[in-house]
Amino acid sequence: MKASIFHAVGEKLTVEDVELDGPRAGEIRLRVQASGLCHSDYHLIAGDNATTTPAVLGHEAAGIVEAVGDGVFGIAVGDRVATSFSAFCGECAQCQTGFNYRCDAKPTGMAREAGSRITWKRRPVYQLAGIGGFAEAVVAHQRSVVKIPEGVPAECAALMGCAVQTGVGAALYGGRVQAGSTVVVIGCGGVGLNVVQGARIAGAAVIIAIDVSAAKLAAARKFGATDTVLGGPDAVAEVLEISGGGVDTAFEVIGLPATLLQAFKMLRKGGTAVLVGMPRTGAEVALPMASLMFNEVRVVGSLMGSSPFQILLPKLARLYRDGKLMLDELVSDRISLGEINEGYARMIKGETRRNVVVF
Ligand SMILES: NC(=O)c1ccc[n+]([C@@H]2O[C@H](COP(=O)([O-])OP(=O)(O)OC[C@H]3O[C@@H](n4cnc5c(N)ncnc54)[C@H](O)[C@@H]3O)[C@@H](O)[C@H]2O)c1
Ligand SMILES: [Zn+2]
Ligand SMILES: [Zn+2]
């Protein structure tokens, strides 16, 4: 089968013929129909965070199950599924207490050895997140996928596996946005637009979208933003003005220390700053300690929507079918496996909402 291979920082991804093994016990093989380009993969391409190479990147995929291994339950050949970054072991303390999206075992490779199902020129190839969605087919653990109900197109289902889950979940669960509250979202890419619509679904009264791209601000209005501010040094003052002294919840959805500090400075007393953006390895931010104490503000992180994906995705599908969740509008470019480099170049320029590889 064909897969897009990441070789090294600074090199272009190339499409290669690779061998796919499995599914072994507990695994499924998925014929990929659509696979989204998330900025988290780009952090690896750019060298912000390290990964094993060669690798098949991509973790936001959807398709049809074409084989299941021994012991797979609840998923059958022909089912439509989406993948999630949040593979979980089911046995660690986090999994046992309802937080399987922050599973302790996953970082060490969880239920399957990294790279064991794809080989290229007889060498093992690492599958990002145990998925490797930039390929015609994927062999993944059954705890990496969830069935998608009828009525959700494959491109939309793919995006639900990361951008939508992460963004909407950050608003509903990570930041617990309240009806009638004030919210700011800094960075309105594929994930940030979903924080915006998550805040709208939660009933926020004021949703201020911030981005350096005017096109993103226009998109954010469609997704539910009530106000927009161009990103830059004046953004904090503008948000304090619009919100009448600070917002209840401020989301950082880029991964930069400077914009996390801005989110912190945009809070009213008692407010919460939520970090959704993925920081470069080792990044730190210095916070004014007096505000933390005197203003009783909080700073929290939100991982993969702060919610188990196998519970959240079916909810998202219902919201989509009820016309409350915008998914079709997220897709800006449909590209081929060979166009991923160009797709990421456009993402970095701030030109795309979400690029999706379609097969
Ligand atoms: N927390 C999680 O579990 C999780 C999950 C998925 C993605 N992420 C991370 O979320 C972040 C966003 O991902 P994405 O796919 O939406 O990326 P994206 O590239 O589509 O969006 C980033 C947006 O930020 C804007 N931007 C860049 N610099 C800015 C600045 N200084 N001020 C204001 N706006 C600015 C860009 O114009 C763009 O619209 C990434 O860091 C990604 O790795 C985190
Ligand atoms: Zn992602
Ligand atoms: Zn676990």
C-alpha cells in the first residue's frame, strides 16, 4: 500500500510503497477514506517536538474496517470508524478512574510495539499515535478507534478524531464554559474554530476570536464568534475593553508562551486560562504571581478534549446531525497523499481551516 513517510526534520515527506502487517489480536485494519492535517504532526515535521523516524504521521483518520484480529469486540468488518490520538490501556490508574485520554501506559507504546505493523525496505516504520493515518490503510489497536454513526461523511468523521474532539471538548470539559459567560479563543485554526463552536454550544454570551489571519477571523464569526480581534501586542487591551474588564475563560490554541501569557492577562478575577496549543519541548512561561493569588485565576491544560473519545465522538455525531455542530465547513482543501507538504505549507501561512487527504 501507499503511505506518506516522514524521514527527518527539514526533509519533505515522500509517498512510498510499504508493507502492512496484521491485524493481530486486539487490532483492526482500516481502509482509510479521509485523513486530516493537524498542526500536531507539523510540530514533528518542524522539529518542535521529537519523534522516531522513519514515521507515518497522521492521527485524524476515518474509514471502513476491512479486517479484525482475535478478541476484538464491538467492531466488525464493514463498520465505519474514526481514529483518535487517545489510545488507552484500560488498566492504569488514569484509565480506571475515568481519564483514559491521559492514560499512563500510552507514552511507552501501550498495547503494541511502535512501528511493528508497517515496514518499508524491510525496516520498521513508526506509526504516529499507534495510527499513522497518512496511508491508504491503517492497522491500529481497537482502543484507538470508535464507530461513527450513519450520516456523518468520512471527511467530517476524520476531523472529529482530533480537531473537533479537542476543541469542542476543551470548551465543554477542559474549560467548562458556562451559559452566558465570556470567552476568548486565541488561535482559530482547525482546533481553535472548534473551541469557538464548543463555546457557542455551551451557551457563552460573548466569544472573542483572535488570530493573525483575517480569513480565520471571518471563519470564526461563522463558527460562533461574537467579536474578533487581530492578534498582536494590543490584543489584551482590546479584549479587556470588549469584555468590560476580562473574560471568564481564555483559551490558547497555538502553543506559544507569549499567547498563553496574553490569555492569562485577559482573565477577570476568578477566570480560567486553558492551554490547548501544543508547546515546543521545554517551553516555559513566567506568570505574574500576584495575579494568581489576588485574582484567584487558574491556569489549566486540556488534552484531547478532556474527555474519553469513545463517549464524546458519538455525542458530537448527534450534535452534527441536529445541525448544532459545523463539520462540513471545517474542510477547506481536499488533497491527495502526495500533496501533504503543500497542505502544511498552506496551514502555516494561516490559509486553511483544515486540509483533508481524501482517498
Ligand atoms: N491539546 C491537545 O490535545 C491538542 C490536540 C490537537 C492539536 N493541538 C495543538 O493545538 C494547536 C493548534 O492546532 P491547529 O491544528 O488548529 O493549528 P493551525 O495551524 O490550524 O491553527 C493555528 C492558528 O493560530 C494562528 N496564529 C499563529 N500565531 C498566532 C499569534 N501569534 N496570534 C494569534 N494567532 C496566531 C494561525 O493563524 C492559525 O489560524 C497546535 O499546537 C496543535 O499541536 C493540541
Ligand atoms: Zn491532532
Ligand atoms: Zn491506561
